[in-house]
Amino acid sequence: MTHTAAETPRGPKPQRMTAGRIGLYAFLLVSAVFFLLPFYVMLVTSLKTMPEIQHGSIFALPSKATIEPWIVAWSKACTGANCDGIRVGLLNSFEILVPSVILSIGLGAINGYALSFWRPKAGNIVLTTLLLGAFIPYQVFIYPLVRMLSFVSLYNTLPGIVIVHTIFGLPIMTLLFRNYYEAMPADLFRAGRVDGGGFWTIFFRLILPMSGPILVVALILQVTGIWNDFLFGLIFAGRQHLPMTVQLNNVVNTTMGTKAYNVNMAATILTALVPLVVYFVSGRWFVRGIAAGAVKG
């Protein structure tokens, strides 16, 4: 019986289980347990009643699971004087997230495209300045930003917090896209120039359609960073636009009587759902984007 090429096994034969491989698997297992154990504790605690939490083991499964803490965290938990749950901050977080992600990724892609293919005068100075700004602690810029945004009447407003996230996202976004585009064949750009393409034509019709992997990398980084931000949201968003992270802090630190650990854990998981979903949905593309040159210098 003959086998076709598609049926012929390919690749090296499986290796024997060596001491090094056993050690690698053991390390990966311990690492997985280390990172998943806190989430497990949060999840099982959020499904328990307070009497069971007070008299049971922190690692024990709930004897009778209940979703009441999730309902309370979403719609009834107190965030200071208001007891409307963390749902109040959900829309605020999306209002901050969407324009901040679009602007920071869009401007970073344009900057990286210009610095890699068009190479303007003083381009290296601009890139160096951006990178230096990325390594300076955020706290150094807070007071000057407060004064500047107050001067133009943008402090404690939605456009103000979007501008802040866009500014602080530009350095890493520019570096990502610049390095990714540097790995592209220069002949593609030259062919576009020969065909009469200008700056924007080449960018939108040639470069951007080939930027899928790095766009996913940038999306995951920015969504995770902006959604999980607490400091900027607390200082620049204003009381009417507080994100979920600030609402979560208010839920955890607002105590009347016994601290409701099950509600706090449920509120924490609800707050973290968006970046988790984004990562798990696009994680494969994230790895592909990194491998395609996202961190090559």
C-alpha cells in the first residue's frame, strides 16, 4: 500500500522524555498554577455567601454557588455615596477607551510609516525624543498636564483624558510600527512611488493592509493599558467620566459594616473581563505580530 505525500508523516520523530524536558514541563506547570491560583480564589470567592467565606477555606469550592454577589457588584454596590454598582463606570471606560485606542494606534502607525520609509529630516531626533519621554515616570508629567489642560478648559473632561492617553501611548506605538515597517521589503514602497503613489495613497492602499499582525499587537497593548489605568482616570477624567477601575476602587474601599469579599471579587472580575476577552480572542495574532518584527530593533 502506497502513501500519498499528504499522508506521509513529516518532521522529526517524538523525542524521549529527558530530564530537561521534564524540568521544562514542571516549570511551566508551576508557572501556570502561580498565575491562575489568584484568579481561582477570586472566582470561587465571588460565588460564595459571606457566612461560608468567614467559616470556610479560601481554596474550597462553594458548597452552594450563588450569583447574588455578581448582581450586587454590577448594579447595587456602593461607590461612595452612590450605590449603583460598577455598571456606571462601564460606559465611561468605553467612552475613554475607543477614541484613545484609535487615535494612539492611528498616529503611531503614521509616525512609524513616516520614520521608516520617508525618513524626514530630524526623524531620528523625533524618535529619540519620543522614546526618552516613554522612560520618564508618568508622575513627573501630572502637574504640568493638569495646568496645561486647565488652561485650555480640558481638565476633568472626556476629551482631556483621551488626549492624555493618546500622548502617553504614542512613544511605544511609534516604536512598534516603525520596527515592523523597517522589516518590510523596501521594494514595495519603491514600486508604489514608481506607480505615482503619494504619502497617504501608499499608506492606506499598500502599507496599512499589510499591517494586520502589528495592529493586533498594538490593539492588545493599548486596550490593556488604557482599560486597566487608574491614575490618569482618577486625576483627569472628572467625576462624570470615572472609569471602571476607579469605580472598583470605590467599591472595595467603601465599607459599611462587614466587608463583602464576594462582592469585591465579583466586581474585580467584571472590571477585568474586557482586556481578558480581547487577549484570548486575538492572542494568536499577538504572537504572530511579535514574531513578525514587532520588537526587532
